[in-house]
Amino acid sequence: MSTRERAMICEVGPRDGLQIAKTRMSTPDKLAWIEAIAAAGVGEIEIGSFVPPRVIPQMADTGEILAGSLRLLDRYPDLVVQTLIPNLRGAQAAYEGGAHRVSIPVSVSEGHSRSNLNRSVDEQIAEVERIIAWVRAQPRAMPVLAACSTAFGCSIDGVVRTEQVVRVAAGLAEAGADQVMLADTVGYAHPAQIKEVVRAVRAEIGDRLGGIHLHDTCGLGIANALAALEEGVRQFDSCIAGLGGCPYAPGASGNIVTEDLVFMLESMGFATGIDLAKLLEARAVLHAGLPAEPMHGQLPKAGIPRTFKAAA
């Protein structure tokens, strides 16, 4: 393996990490945290979601957070600022606010689709197609990433068949999504399943398959990231301190921990561009702004090993 091989991380903490937090992080504290994330070298950040505040109050300031994040481009010109959007109205708000890229959740399981978006799976795929048609009619490009939520299991419907994941992924590719992600929304996946689903989806949609979004509900998040890595996946979502979870997926818990993921990738020789010491500083900024929230991760507990050497 070349030491120059890249692995990309999108930090989803400001969106997924905060959306079920018991207390709301203030707007200035969010912006300070996002700036610390960018200072650590994280190249892609999902800064919030354009959803109704009555649904997820923690995201009520997303417009202001987007504007503040874009001001960081003066110092971090390569930073990609992403927002999650559930529908066309959200896409329009993201575009008007200057977002570089949007992600759209599309549940693979019908139960979660109804719970999360009050639409059937096919209705949400049709919404993605409508969003993409609108985006492509605008003068500025804004790539659309579609995420197959509950791709590895659902706390409402139970088992999700690989064939269903492939069907949804193919529908999203046909709808025009620039990338299709696989999301273990409730953290039920295991490494062999990760390999099976990644292979099946790639066989159907080829390089339109993008990254993977993992949760650590059952303690297999990092193992699943390694399995995806072995299947050629090079794009990962993660969250500092392992916060997060879907409010409409009972039992879902935190994302895989960015600090642990960066440590694994860099130790293996994959270049992430992220400074691990500065990432721990960003964790401290998060804790200062959200002191009551439990923070997870093994690397932060152990400290950076003296044997650690970042990828060249």
C-alpha cells in the first residue's frame, strides 16, 4: 500500500452528533467547534441540517452556522461545507446559503422511512430526483450525495435484505445522485455484512458508490470501518467524541469516533490530512460547549501513543 493513498473523512458531528443531544449547543460554541475541526485539517464538515426547528430544535440555527462556516474559507480555502436536507425546500435553503454539497437521507426500510420522513422509500427516491433536477437547473454546481439509511438493519423493521439495499442504491444512481453512500443508521452491522453489501452495491452502481456512514451501537464501528476499507471504501463519516444518533430510529446511538478512526487510518499508512493532536483540541472545544454530554473514544482516553507516526 502506498503511503500516499488518501482516505477522506467527513466530520458529521455538528449535524448528526448534536441532533439528539440533551442540551442545545449555542451558535457561537458551534462555530468555535467547527473552526477547531477545520484547524485540525478535516477537509469536509457536515455543519447542520435544514429541517424544521420544531422537528429537531438543535438544528434551528443551521442557516447562521452555514454562513459562519463559509467565512472560514478565507483561512481554509479547500474546506468542503456540507448540509443535510430532507426535501426540495431544504435543498433550496442550502443552495441559497452557499453550501458546497448536500446529503439526502433515503431509508432502505419502509418503517424508518415513514418514521423519519413520513414518506415511503419510493416517494423519497422520487423526491431525490426532483431535488437533483432543481439543483442542475441552477447556475452554480452543488453535488448531491444520497445516503441509503438503515442499509444494514433497522430497529423498526428488523432485517434489511441486501437486495433491497441494491434496489434503493440503483434507484438513487438512476435519479442522478453524484454519490450514493451506505449508512448503518442504527449500528447493527458486522464486518462480513459490510463486505457483502459493499460488493453487491458496487457491482450494481460501480464507482457511483461513495463512502460509508457508521455507528457504534454494538461496538463494531471501527471493525466495520476496517472491513469497508478492505473493500476499497476510502470515504468515511465520523463524529468527534462519538456523539449522535437518529431521533427516529429507536435505540440508535453514537457515530464512530473520529479520533479513533484517524488514528487507525494514519497508523495503517492512509493519509487523512488530519492532525491528531489538533483533533483532540477540537474535542476539548466540543466538551467546553456541551459539558453535560458524554464523550466517547479509546484514543482520547489512552492519549496519542509514543509509537504513533502519521502517514507521509
